[in-house]
Amino acid sequence: MHFANEPIPLLLLIVPVFATLLGGLLALQFRRSLALLMALGAGLLLGAAFLDLLPEALSLGALVEIRSADILALVLISFLLFWSIQSGLDGLAARWGGGSDGSGRTLGKIGGGMLIFHSLRDGMAIGLSYAASHPAGYAVAVGIAAHDIGDGMNTVILTTSGDRPRLSDYLFLAADCLAPLAGGLLTVWWTFSSGSSAMLLAVASGFFLQMATSDFLPEVRQHKGLRYMLPTVLSGSALIYVANLLVDRFH
């Protein structure tokens, strides 16, 4: 596969770039609706963990004979590790009188980095699918573009923690937007091994579960009078589910 000789794959890789940017801009536009944004973010994170990252980690692990129990153990360890980190950061922030915003932003940057890695793999999936079958490449690109709208929203939600965006938050969004393009181009020379990808995805799953249950859902629960919160959480997860159906149908 040579991208220089075939311009169509480059066009396919640019579509997820703009899809991610669209998701990020939507999150920035509705930043003041923090409760609603947190509910959507919780659904997106839970959906990404249970319906996207974890199934992919288990599938990749099976290819290199990594037991499902080992993958799930890594998810649990990651969950507890990031929970401990957040608890420690919250304790330091409270001691210094700064509240918990610092820990939220610090962990948010970690989550943003994991989303960038995932977007990089999305681009690699498009490139490899197109190399195997042009129609498959088109179909996977459409599914991943839908999926990356959620990734863009999650990147902004995680890195800003609902606060006014800073320059670093915009840089994270820009990196997440460009990651699919970079991942697709990397398939010309190099791909992640199945084993290393499975472990990284398991770690990301544990982190997303921790963020959803420790930060996002408690924030949502404070707004008991807003009946649309649960449907919004479910809508976020449904978006991930539908996007994965599009990818799996033609992959």
C-alpha cells in the first residue's frame, strides 16, 4: 500500500479528523451545560470501555494467547491504580486549599492521551482495511468517523473537566484530530503488535471506567431533578454502540 500513489486513502483519513474536530467543537459549544455534558461524557466513557476498548482488547489478546482473565485483571488493576492516584491528588489539593479541580485536570490529560492513542489506532484500522479491500476501507472510515465524534467530545470533557478551556486543552484536541491521519500513514511502515495493543487498551478501559464512576456519574447524580440525565447517559453509550456496529459490519 502506497499512499503517495493513491490519494483516496488520504481523503478517507481526513474524514475522521474533521469528525473528531466536530465532536470537540460541540463539547466546547455546550460547555456551560455542564450537567448535561457530564451525563453524555459518562455514557461515552462507559460505552467506550465496555463496547469498544475492552472487546477489542480481548480479541487482540486471544490472537496472541493472552487469557481473558489476564486482560480483565489488568483492567481492574488500572481502575484501582487511577482511583488511588485521583484520591491522592484530591488529598493534596484539599491540603493546599485548591479543591479537586487540579486532580480532575491532571487525570483528564491522561485520559486525553489515551484517546489520542485510540484515535491513532483508528487511523491504522482504516489504512489496513483499505489495503485489504477498498470497499472495506470506505465502510470502516465511515464507522470510525461516527465514533470519533464521541472521541472529540470526550477529549474536551476530560481535559477541561467542565472548566474554561486552556491552550493545552486545544492542543490535546488538535492532537486527537490529527491522530487518525498519522495512524493511517504509519500503516505504510509499522503497526502495533497485538499483545501490546491489547494491554494498552485494557489500561485505557480501566481508566475510562474510573473516570466515569468517580467523576462523571457523581456529578450527574447531584442533579436529581433533571430527568433527562439517564437518557443522556444511555445516549452516549448508544452512540458508541452504533458506531461500532458500522465498523464491525464491514470490517
